[in-house]
Amino acid sequence: MTDPNAIQPSELDQLPDRDPEETAEWQASLDAVTEAAGPHRAAYLMRRTLERAEGAGIALPKLLETDYVNSVPTAAEPAVPGDEAMEQRITAWNRWNAAAMVTRGSKYGVGGHIATFASAAWLYETGFNHFFKGKEADGSGDQLYIQGHASPGIYARAFLDGRLNEEQLDNFRRESGGNGLPSYPHPRRLPWLWEFPTVSMGLGPLSAIYQARFNRYLTNRGIKDTSASHVWAFLGDGEMDEPESTAALALAAREELDNLTFVINCNLQRLDGPVRANFKIVQELEAQFRGAGWNVIKTLWGTAWDELFRLDTTGALVRRLRQVPDAQIQTYQTRDAAYIRQDFFGADPALAEMAKLLSDDKILECFHFSRGGHEARKVYAAYKAAVEHKGAPTVILAQTVKGHTLGEGFASKNANHQMKKLTVDEFKNMRDLLGLPIKDSDFVDGVVPYGHPGADSPEVRYLQERRAALGGPAPARRVHPVAPLPAPAEKAFASFDKGSGSQNVATTMAFVRLVKDLVRDKETGKRWVPIVPDEARTFGMESLFPSLGIYSPKGQTYEPVDRDQLMYYKEAQNGQILNEGITEAGSMADFIAASTSYATHGETMIPFYIFYSMFGWQRTADQMWQLGDQLGRGFLVGATAGRTTLTGEGLQHADGHSPVIAATNPAALTYDPAFAYEVAAIVKEGLRRMYGEAAPGEDQNVFYYLTVYNEPLPQPAKPSVDGIDEGIVKGLYRFNTAESAGITPPANAPRIQLLGSGTAIHWALKAQALLAEEWGVAADVWSATSWSELRRDALEADEALLRGEERMPFVRQALQGAEGPVLAVSDYMRQVPDQIAQWVEQDWSSLGADGFGLSDTREAARRHFGVDAESIVVAALAQLAKRGEVKATAVKEARAKYGL
């Protein structure tokens, strides 16, 4: 008997059912199909119905996975324009030379990768012949993020094109002689060819998304029309496990970046073995990308499979392909036809019947060779569908065989990523397979020859004609002849020279005030790109919201809750601020795109990215290195800096080490300014060096890292000291002496030099007063704006000495004649000031905030780390006692007096 109080199935659904009878009929129909034709037929009908609904725009949850077949049916494939036979020969030459280059280099032990390009050759060749726009095309051409391990194939094509010669190929991975080729895409090492470094895997896909987004930003702001540019990112299926690879997929879909295509080379292998041994990486990626809102195109099977799919009248083949895990697909690649008949076709009676119609050669052709990513027609169909799709980015999942055409010793073997060479016999087999006119006699002393059909051959002419039609060579990097940016008005910088009087101003706020003035500059203001990861209010930047606007491709489709306030949250299609939400990695990718716009688009932009200093270098140092690799320019600003300035925040927010990490980056100029006028002087010099008239021999391809603090303190006026601007830029100047500070030390008082950076200089100034008033010691205080620049200068002086040139390091020159020992202090670990110790002639000691941070007041934290004024006094007395200039008991007395 039915319980009248029982919950009915319809009551579990929050959606009202206006016609339960009709619903029941649909459900009964599904049950009938399942009973009469089986669950596979029912599933087929449901998928097709969902696809029809999606195509009609009916609001339904997306179908996240489709069958393990090509997205573009054979009947819908467009004809490939051009000469497919010619492109086949070009690809064969590229395959050969890529393998020859790495094999010839193996005698030097420099390594190299062969198998990746062998699997991806057609993915690149089809693009180069038909899709990738060069620098002479409309806009800025396309941006190509090349998979790093495929670089030999790109070099091989440049060799065929006449852009590289045999000597350069022979110097693959041997650059010190000056005519070599870097192992991977590297703009700093080969700046005329490579635009984007991609081998720190995961950063390529993340950067590609933000590059496509920055292209739209330039267009919407009226800086440059980039609508004709397309971003192509070539990735490995194993690389997609890096968290950065998929971190911004939702952003790309949300902003409808249909100027972006990912091409994922699904050869099913990572460095040590299968990507998903017991699963299917293509299906996993499809669900991930479709769920994020991307258009997904699968290019899995070659034309040899067309006959098998025609024979599959029951769907058994499609079901079996969906069942077989990737590692077993790899196994089929290495086994004979009998094994495949038994293991693959024998799993289903319908497939066993199908196999009776197939010859062994046909089975081996399908399972050993025929993949969608290896055929120009299949790849062209996918690319054409991608560039024609509007309203969303596209990912192409192209299945290939790792090591394709390299022979049985390479194809699909787990170890092929580490295999660096082929034998002469393997090369001869490869030659025969590719049909190349290379004679046995060309192998002199067992050395594989490079192959080239001739500079005036039909292949080379075809290649060059195709590139000319698409806008010139690719990949290619060009720095357009852009006039230096005019210097902003001096008033913006000079306003900080007079100090803040009695007003307390943190250096973070001083930087923000400076930027507010600079973005108003008529000549250069529009070129500033403020970037912030959802902390603008922390840094006092909310006043920029209504004046500059926050960039959004959709503008502001709502009325902001704070619209009646002066500093309301204003989004705009032409907004200047990039507020990325809580993503330091995304913000850095923004910065990289903006900082290299001078080369990518011929438009100089001035990005500044301001962030919690603890969450900058510590989290995204790999991207800072990428920034240096890509020759980016701009200002990184580590705000709320230091280990002891963030009251109560604790060790997770307490940065005591970012300058150490920054010092490892050759392109980073790291500054720890103490005062507002120092911030202004450093930014002024940075604008000149990176964007103005460069001095002879000066490298403009640098970026600045400034640490600024949230501790409000009176900002002093700029001292009238000779050479102060030079000292600020080079890293050290004397802020005051005991006498100029108004302290009158006793006659013949012992003297010490206190060097402080950032907020620590305030503790040094207090210590200066205590030393004079309570211990009769005269102290001079120096502002060390950049420990790392002092070190860099000293290293250059050492190198000059080895060349026989006499040159004194600036730090030694600045401190020359300064009396007494030197005591250095900063709000960072002692390793930061200790960078320069070996070049200081005076006795050296340092204080710093080593160890983990802690939650407390500033004063308590500084006492804990032993860097407060009283701790500086004790350390200074200890230095002087060691020299016999104060009594040894003074140290003990001071410790007792200050409770240390």
C-alpha cells in the first residue's frame, strides 16, 4: 500500500514539472529503448539529444565528454589549400634535420630531445603553411608559444628557410662560441627568433591566456588594434598537470577570448611513462576544458580509421576505444597484428567479426601510424574550425605518437624522452620511410648529414611563398623602432624632495601618490598599466578606481553598491587598471605581457605590479625569471614589505627574504628605499633607463623591484648632499653624520658607521641618538637603497680587475675614509646586507630578521629579532669593544639597561 505521506520523486526536484504526464512518456521511451536496443543505444540517443539541445542554445548543463572520435567528421573536413605533397616533403626534411641536429650534438654530451617534434611535426607545419601570421601581417601578427622540447624542429624549418645555417645547427646547445642555438625557446639568447620562453612547463599556457587578454586590453583602450592577432599555445598533455597550465581557463572563457587556441599534443606520454596509464588523458582534458567554457576539438584518428568506423554499425568500436586505457594504446603501438586482434578486437564479438574483414597490414597501419595529429587534412580541419569559432577560446586535443617516423626503437617507448640519438642504420630506415634523396655515401665516417633540397628548390620556394602570404617568417621577434618615451614632468618627482613635515606617510603610500601624478602625464600617462591582485584598498589605491577605471571587456553591467561614494568601484571597457582577483600568478602573467609589449606589439607600456611582498617572489619567482628571459621592462613593487612591519599578521605575511630571491635574477634591479624622495629618484631613473635614452652600453632589458612599507612615519626632506642622486641609484649614500644630525659627541669619541635600508634606517637613526647621548659614541647613518646593486657593481669591478683594468667598487669608494667599523641592518635576513661584506674595508658586522616571523606589535617583533634601536646600540658597542674603543663592560651594561 502506498504511503500517502511518502515523498514523491517529483518533490525532490526544485524545478516545477508543468506536465508530469509528458515527463513520464519521455522516461518511458528511454526505458523502452534500453530494453529493446540495449543501454549503449540509449546512451547514444541521449548524447545526440543533448548535443542538439546545446547547438540550439537550450539552457542545459554541458555534456563534458564526447565519444573518443574526431570532432570534425571526415565528410565535413575542408580541402587543404596548397600542395599537400609539397608540404609532405617539407615536413620530411624538417623531421630529418631535427633528428640529425640532436644526434650530431650528442657527441658533446649536451643532450636534446627528438621524440616530441617527431610527434608534433604536422601540428606545426600546417600552422606555418596556412595559419600563423607573421610580423608583416595586419596588427602585430600571431603570437606563438612553442612547446620547448620541440625546438629542434623549429630550428630545422628555419634552416630550410635560410634563416639558419649548418654551423648554427651544429652548435645546438653550445652557445658560448657566439654562433650557437639555445636548447629551448629563449628570447634573451636568440632574440630575433624566439618571443616567448616556454620550458618552465605550465608558464606557457598561463602566459598565453593573459597575452590574448592583454591584446584585447590594448584594443579596448585604443592603444593598438590587435583584432587580427591570434595567440597559439603548443603544449604537451603531460604539461597540463602543472597547476599553472589550467589556472586561468575560466578567465579565458569568461572574457570570450576567441583570439586564443591551445594545441595540446596528446602523444599520451610524459617524461617517464604514460600520462594517464589507467585512464584517458584526452577525455579528462576535454571535460576540464568544456567545463571551464572552452570550445573543444578532438583530432584523434587518421584516415586509415575511416574504414573501421564505416564498418562499426553497432557502435562497438567507439565503445571499445572509450574503454581502452592510454597505456594499452601505447602497447598496441609496439605489438604485432595478432596481439591487437586478440586484445582489442577480441574483447567484443562484433569487433571480432569486424577484424575478420581487416588485413594485418590494415590493422598495423591504424594502430601504429594513423593518428589525427599526423595528417595535414585532419589538422587543417581542426585549425580552421578553431579560428572560425567565435565567443570562446578553443583547445585542440591532437592525438599523436611520440617518436613517430623515428623507427621501432623510438615510437611510444617509455624511455624515448631521454633517447638522444639514432644509429646510422636507424637514420637510413628513416630516410627510406620519408622518401628523402640522401645517399649512403653522404654518411661520412658514420656522421649523419644534414639535408637540404637547395635554396632555389621547389620546397624552399613554396615554404617562403606561403610565409610571405601570411606576413613573413615565424616565429620571429622584433623590437620595432619606437622613439624613447619623453620623461614625465620633473614636478612629479620633485614634490617629494621637501619631505612630509609632521605628516606620517608610509613609503607604500608615497609610491602610490607618485603613480597618481605620473598617470596624469599627457605624454606617457596612458601607457601606465597598474596591476594589483585584489589588494588595491590595502595599498591605498582605491582613489584610482573612478579616475582610471578597472578593465573589464564587458564594462560595468551593474550599478555598484558604492556608486554614491567618491571612490566607487568603477569597471570600464577601456579601464586602465588590471585588478586580477586573488592570483599573483595571473597578475605576473599580466605584467609579462605588458612589459614586453614594446616588442610584441611595438607599443611601449609601463606596467607596475604592486603586491604583498611576501606573496611576490616567494610565490612566483619562476615567473620573475620568465620575465627576465622575455626581456620584460617595468616596476615590481613589494608593498607592506619587511619581516616586522605588519603588526599582528604573523609569519605567513612577514617577508624577510624577497631581496635574497630577487638577487638571484640577473635582470632584476632590487631597491629597498627608506624615504619618499628615494622612491621618486629610483622610479625616475627606472623610467629613463628602461624607456628613455639609454646610455652607451646600458642594458634596457631590466626590471625594477622596489620594497615599500606600510609603516607611517615622517618623511624627511632630501638632504643637500653632493652626489646624493648617484648614491640613491647606485645603492648607498651618507644620510647624515652625528654632527649634521645635531648630536654633539665628546671630543675624540669613538665612531661607527650605521648602514640601514628601508624601514630599518629609522631604527638606526634612533640608535644614533642613543649612542651619542648615553654612551658617548658618534655614529654616521647611511641609507643603503640597494644592497644587490652594490654587489653587482663590485662584481663588475672584480671582473675588470681580472682584465687588467683598475676600478674601485662603488661601495668601497663611498665608504672610503669613513671612521670606525661598519654595522649594517635591515628588516630582512642578514644575508641581504652581507652581500657586500667582502668589499667593505672597514670591520663589518650585520643585524637582520632571520628565521620565521611572528604575530605581535612592531616593537615586540623587532626586539624578538634583535634589530630595534637598542639592539643596534648593543651590537655597535660590541664592535667598538672588540677594537678596544669602548670598555668591554659597556656591552653588558647596555644589555642590562635595555633589557636585552
